[in-house]
Amino acid sequence: MNYADRLQQAIDQRGNACLVGLDPILDLLPPEFAAARDVTRTRAERARALGDFCCEVIDVVAGRIPAVKPQSAFFEALGSDGVRQFERIVATARNAGLLVIADVKRGDIASTAEAYAHAFLGGVPGVHADELADAVTLSPYLGSDSIGPFLEICKRTGRGCYVLVRTSNKGSADFQRHGSPELSFQVADAVVKWGAELVGESGLSSVGAVVGATHGAELASFRERMPRTPFLLPGYGAQGAGAKDVVGAFLPTSGAPRGALVNSSRGILFAYREPRFAGKSWKDATRGALDAMIQDLGAALGAR
């Protein structure tokens, strides 16, 4: 099944468009997983603690949200042991009924781009299908030939990709707002073109766009420009964006949210550090923060 159709099906089933980013920042991990930052431990032990934490987060959120987004950099930092844990987390999440967006931000050309596409979406000998992501994030800076190999695999396998269009970081305007039309709009137009052959029964394409929730005033313009594109919206919570900021990214509907996923990472994973959850276990804090996110987004979308 087309990725966009599977995504919308998952959103319909869960009744929300929340995405939890699995960014296991070592210094913020709960004390139970202190081994991950203990330099006296072996690399394998540290990676295992990192994987254990993320798998327990998956246990908390499974059945409640459509998808998770593991950030590969935190695992790659621990070498091959970390990569094995990344694969473990992808498999654990998919077996728990969650879609997995691998946040890898790859962007290269020719055989290198093809190798990346196979690594995360297409599979190579010895890699189990459960260890492959449902979608990946991509950087388009090198142009269309850096995206093409991923499009081919998406067509063949029913997987998806999200292209960086207008990112949530403060420095994004350094390049993305330059030009006429500005670069982010040019990339948005390319995303529409790239995704034209991958539109599913949901009316949405399997080629999505990363558009920062921190740019709430711009979201409606991007949505108008990309009417069939699923949005991935980072920046909610710890980066400062709120539920009302993301409303313009969603498509009109009378049912479950349609057309976007809203990502929160630190605000969910490390909620136990917040005063409002003082005295609670990290799992109860994570559960409480996710409850609040689901409620806030539902209220904002219901009020539009």
C-alpha cells in the first residue's frame, strides 16, 4: 500500500496526528539508563542502554499515536553497536504497529544516493524487512538526482520520504528565504513535481515535506502550494511552537486530522525533568506529556 495511504489510515485509527521523535540525548536520559553516558562502560553496553530506553518509550506510546521518528545520529555516534540498536528500535516500533520515519537527512547523488535508499528503505541482503523504515527524511540541496533513487524505491516498495523544505531551526533563513521566489518555495514546487506519480487513494503523495512548526505564519502558504503533500512538522514543544501554530498545515476534514504529523521529541521523552511532573516516574511523565499534546492538538484543530 502507498505510504501516504498507510499514514492516513494510522492517523484515522489513532484519532490524532502526533509523532514522537526518538532523540535519546545522553545527558537527558533518566537515571535508569545512565550506563548510556558512562564512558567506563563498553560501547556495546552504552548502545544497549540507549536502545533499551527507546524501546521502553515505544512501549509507552504504542497504540496511542500513528508513528515515531528515530534520529539516526544519536545511534551512529556509538558506531556499529549504535547502528544495531537503531535497527532494533525500528523493528520494535514496526512490530508494535507504529509507522517509522527514519530521520537521516541524507542527500547525495548517483550510486551513493541509491545505496542510502537501499540502506533505509529498499533492503540489502542480510537486512530483515522489519529493520527498514517506512519513510526517511532527505536533504534536496544537491538537486533532483539526489532524490530520484529514493523515488524509485518508494514506487517499488510503497515507502515514503520527507524532503526538507522550511526547517524549524533559527538559522534556516540563511538560505531558505533567499531568492525570488525564495528557495523554500522552489523546493516546495519540486516536492509537488516529485510526488505527482506517488499520490494514493487518500489523495496524498508519498513524497512529503518537512516544514517547521516554528514558522506557523507561513504554514498556510506552504499548504496552498503543496495541497497533496503530507507535512512533517518539527518544532512543537521544546522548540517553542504550540498547537495553534500548526493548524494551517492541516487539510480540511470532518474526521481525524489529515495531511500532517506534528513532532515532539524532548518534550515527550524527557518530560520527567519538568516541574509539572515532579515526583512522577519518567514513564508516567512521558505518558502525561503525550496526553497533553494529543488534547492540545485536538482542541486546536477542532476550533478552526
